[in-house]
Amino acid sequence: MAKKYMSLSDVVEEIFRSESEGESESGSEAESINSVVEDAFAQGEDVAVDITDVLKLLCDNTNGNAARKHAQGLHTPWSDVDAEDMLKYLSIILYLGLVKPSAARDLWRLLHNHPFPCSVMPGYRYEAIGAFLHMSDTTTDAINDQLKGQAGYDGLFRLKPLHDQILTACRAYYHPHRNLAIDERMVASKPRHGMKQYLKDKPTKWGFKLFVLAYSKTGYTCDCSVYQGKALTPSGNGLSFDAVVNLLRVPYLGTGYHVFVDNFYTSTALSWHLHCIHYGACGTIRENRIGFPKTKVNSLPKKAVRGDMRWIRDGPLLYVKWKDTREVSVFFHSQSLQWEVSAAASKEP
């Protein structure tokens, strides 16, 4: 493991040199991964989601839920919803997200003067659809409910049909370019629920937490998963490792991407895994992570000035410690890494 001080240009030269060496070592593994990708595309399956399928899913399960509740003795007036009714209902949901009244009923009050909802459907019809809205088959709901507290229970079962169709559409309608990012997003929610989380650093502090794979340039959601409190199939490498690995689906994406992550996700185990599936990676890393180099020989001096840096290599992985307003530790490995340093960024403060 090399240990010495290098300038920025020396680091870049060393990185490019090591990439050419690493490519020859992992040729057989690349062939196996490419064969998986080719098999996935060779199937020729049409994964696109038709809006009519989504509407049919919502209508069938909503009508089934209404029939079940009326059979139990509920006497709320109801007539079966069709695709047109569901589209109108969803349009009002979107309108609610833009206008944000204190209560949904205010949209139909003459005092508030909202002409759009009144022209789409009566308020009582909107509330009736909302009361019976259902996304899963009510007959299978009961089976899942019986498993509560056991290994086979799925806390997202009632959302799964629509959830899966949305994810299929995200994967099918857009293929991202090279740079991807993984981060958390919050979906605001007021009702009490065991899966709700609190993240103090997010604009939306209370809600359901999503692990999101996004295209770095536009923020487009390529894939996501809902945090349920623990991983459904833990690997033993921790939640952050599993969150990243479950989002990087090689048969959908292929290989050769660069993944940018923050220090919640980064670890040496994740770095090696991404290297093995031919993904580049970059991100800040906590020095107390298992596998982070412990040597002090190449550490920054106590009187280091802004811009000073040290590096250490472990095979294809490169760890860099850089002095900014404080010490910043970064790891990365890449198939074709390029550095861009602006003149303004290189000036002393």
C-alpha cells in the first residue's frame, strides 16, 4: 500500500494508471455481469405501464373495498367508481397539493371560491371515493394481516400493487446517463404510523423515508424503496449497504455508472461491492468505518493549510484526506475519473 505526499496532478495520474491495470484483472467478472444484462434485455418483455392498467387497479380494488364495508353494515351512499371518476378524483388530489387549503371541504365552500373542484365532481362524491380508496385486493389483505408480527408480514402490502407499477414506470420510461446519486427523501404524512421517521436536517422532517436512486443532473427518480425500520433481507453489512445494493439493479441499469453517496452509506465493504459489479463510486467517508485505513504515517499535519491533501490506496480504492475548513475524507474508484479544479477553488482563503 503506497504512502506518500502527492500533488493533485500526481493523484490524477496515479488514478488513471491504476484503472488500466484493474481492467485486465476483472475481465471474467465483467463478462458474467454483461451476460446477465444481455439475458434481461433478450427477454424482450414490455415493462411499460399503461395508465389504463393503473386506473383499473384503483377502480377494482376501491369498488371491492366499498362492497366489503357495506356487507359489514356500513350505510354510506355509494355507486361504483369508473376510470373517469378516478381521473377526476386524482385531479382534485393534485389540485389540493397546489392550493393547500386548511381542509379539503373548503374547496367546495362558496366563501373560498374554488371553481375547479366544483366543476369536476360534488364534494360528497370526492369524500366517498376517499373513504373507500383501496390499492390492494381485500381478500389477500386478510392473509397478510394474519402474519403481523411474523417474518412474512409486509407493512406495505396495501400499497404494493400501485407502488410496483410506479417503480416499473420509473425504470421503463427513462434511462439515466452515467452519474447517479443515492439519498433519502421524505414523504410528508400527518397520520400516526409505525414507519414514520423524523429527519431534522430535511425540509420535510416528519413522514415516510425513501431511499432514492436519482439521476444527478435532473433529479429524476430511477428507483426507490420505502424504509420499513429494517431490511427485509439483511446482508449482514448494515442497513446503509443494503439500501444501496437493493437500488442498483444491474439487469435494469447495466454497468459503468458512477454513484455518488454521502457518509451515511459509504464503507469499504460497499466500495468493494461496487467495484465488483463495475460501478464507479465517490463520497465522503467517516474515518471510524470498518476497513478505513488506520495508518498515521500519511496523515495531514496539525498545521495543514487549506488545500493540503494526502492519499492512500488499497488496490482499486483510493482514500483522500483533504484540508478545507476542516479535514474531509473521501473515497472513490472509477473507470474514467476526471478532475476539474477551478482557479477560484484553488486560491487560498
